[in-house]
Amino acid sequence: MTINNNIDDKELHFPYLPNTEAERAEMLKEIGVKTFEELISHIPASVRAKPLDIQEGLSELELSAYMQKLAAKNKPASQQASFLGGGSYRRFVPAVVPAIISRSEFATAYTPYQPEVSQGSLQAIYEFQTAVCLITGMDVANASMYDGPTAAAEAAMMAVRLATTARKKVVLSAGVNPEHRMVTETYATAFGIETIIAPAGSNLDAVIDKDVACFVVQYPNYFGCIEELESIATTVHSHGALLVVISDPISLGLLKAPGDLGADIVVGDAQSCGNFLSFGGPSAGYMACRKEFIRQLPGRLAGMTVDNRGQRAFTLTLQTREQHIRRAKATSNICTNQALNALAMLVYLTCMGPQGLRELAQISLQRAHYLAEKLTAIDGVKLAFEQPFFNEFALTLPAGVKAQEVLDQLKEKGILGGIDLSTANPELGASILIAVTEMNPVAELDQFVEALTATLAAKAIKKKVLTV
């Protein structure tokens, strides 16, 4: 064994990183920054991961044991009563889903550039597009997007391209998921497009002018409320703009399809259909539109045709992507998609079928309304909105109570009570967003009611004592 005695001590400062200090300095110089901290300076300190304090000189065995100990601090949603939602939902994944998507021909498949050896992947993509069209009521769908937020942003940019006149504004409803709004705003900034947030109850006739390309609405919206989509579509179209609708696919098992209510482009996230939470990803987005807009769809489409022997065959048809023949004229810089996650959605929807999806949606709706009725019976607790809701609802807590403190106390009792809405929507005060799925049995709903009742009662007693 040869020992290199010429190694600088500085190169041993990070024993668990593969690159030396000199190599890292060279990379930073090439990027144009002096330190790693400068590289990530735009990331808020509140969301930065703190460095792990790992002892130097550990063997692989010792390091593995230490990391397992750290990982054991995580408590997955499956081990708690989870009522978290806001775009990511804990739903049952039938065993057939992981069984199929883990097959090597799918799990290791790359983009099917050569149709003669990619018929399985191409057929799966084609069937996914078909399933999306069926649940959304639209004419055509592409072969999946990265996720729901990027699909919403791409839809808004697509609407700008489709505008018959120079329309450089996008209006988003305040009821759209904050993450979708932020991603859309980021896209729009790069394209020089102005984004406007329309507050709840806005007069759309006053908001949508001749410069607005589209109005983006969520159905049901972020707070769980079911929007009056048909009337919204009528108003939007009367001003020559397009209607972009964001929908959770499970809700469409009960609700009327957006395409039947006047939507021009429909997008959403595949996470709730056969995809696990997995610490927030990965997922897949979907996008569907009217057939006359097909040339402006981002990404790619798979089509069905016949080969030279007259047999059914599948192939990529429209590929307006930057890495393909359109290049600079591409509709988007999306250079891949979440095909495996999209396949999970396809297998899930095929397994459930129309009747199964309807029954699942009914269970979610009924249990959500049961829980809402029980919770609003607690003194001082009420619904934040009076509109009809699906499986998610916003709850306003009694005056003087902080939502995050209540959620923290519920967590100590093994209940993930929901999302603190005051972070993104301070105008709602002490409110939480609660989601109910088939994974929340009635006994768990009752447990939530008892826990919240006890928590609020304890806070009321403490407040009374402090007042005295």
C-alpha cells in the first residue's frame, strides 16, 4: 500500500464528501462565487438544512448505525392520524400499482425515441393521456408534467402563446394553492408576463381586461371550496381570455368534469392517484386541453397508428421540446417527464375504474363533512367559508388561539391536525386546513374531535387563569 504524504490538511476537512477542498474551490470559481454560502445566499435561512454533526474517523458500520439512529427520529404519516392536505394526500395505494411500476421494463425505461423497441412504454403513455382526457372531459392530454405547480405555470404560459392579441397578463384566483401561484409567478417573471391575484369574491369583469390571457382557478380550491366553474368560464370567455383549471383527480370521481363546464386547459397533480407521499415527492403533473390548442401543448404526446404490416402501433407524435426538432421554437424547456409516476396514476385509475373512483370520492366527502360537523360543534370553532366543499375544509379557531400552537399540541397526541393557514393567508387569522381521505376511519375522526376539544378547553382555562 502506498501512502501519499503530500495531501494538504485542508483536503481532509470534509471526510465524508467525495470532492477535495481544492476541487470545490475550483467549481465555485467556475460558477462565479467565492464560497458555498454565497452560492445558496438566495435561499432563506429558515428553510436551509443544517449540516450534520458527524464525528470524523467513523467506520462504515459506525456511520451506518449513526445515520439509522438519525432516521429513526422521523415519524411517518402512516404512524399517526394524518389530516394533512394542501396538495399532497395520504391515500391508499393498491398493491397492483407498485407491482407493475417496479417491473424492470418500466422502472429502467428511458424516453422512447425508438418506437420499434418501446411499444410497452409508448402504450402506457398513450393510455395515461386517454385516462386524463376521460376524467377531465378534455380532448387531448400530453405525456405528463413534472408536478401540479409546474403544470399550472406551463398552462398559463401556454394561454399567453394562444392569445390572438398581445395579452401579457395572467390572473390567478386567491383560492389557488400558494405553491402553484409562486411557481407560476416565477415562470411569468422570466417571460416578462404580469401576474395578478384576484381576491376571493372579486368581480371578474373588473379584473379581466383586454390584456389578460387567462384566469387560473382551482376546483375544488386550496381551501376545499367548490368553485362555480361554469359561471366563471362564461365571464372569462366574454373577455376573450382562456380558463385554466387546476383539479385534484380524485375529486373528479364526483364533480362534473372541468371540460364540461367551460375549461380550456385543465392541469393537476398525479400524487393522489397511486403515488405515495414519499417526503413530498416525486410526483407527476398532468395537462389536458381542447384539440384546437394541441400545437401549443408543452412536452410531448404519444399517438396510436398502424405500422407497415397494418398492425396497431404507438409512437411519439408531437414533440415540441427543446431537445427535439423544434429546439428554439419549442413550447417549453421541459426535457423529460415523470413517466413512472404517471404510470402509477394510470394503473391506479385502471384498477379503481369509474365506479371505484366515484365510491372513493364519496367516502372522502362523507367523512370530511362528518368531521366538519363534529368540529364546528366545539365552542368558538367554525368553518372559514360557507361554500360547499369536497374532502378538505378550512376551520377557524376561537379568538386568541394560535393555530400553530394547537397543531403542535395535537402532534404530541399523535395527530397531524392540518396546515396552519396563517402562514400564507394571514387574513384568515387562526385557521387550519384539514383534509380527510379514506385513510381516516371514523374512529380516527372522533379521536381528532376529542383531542381538539381537550386542547382548546385547556387553553381556555389557562387564559382565564392568566386573566384573573
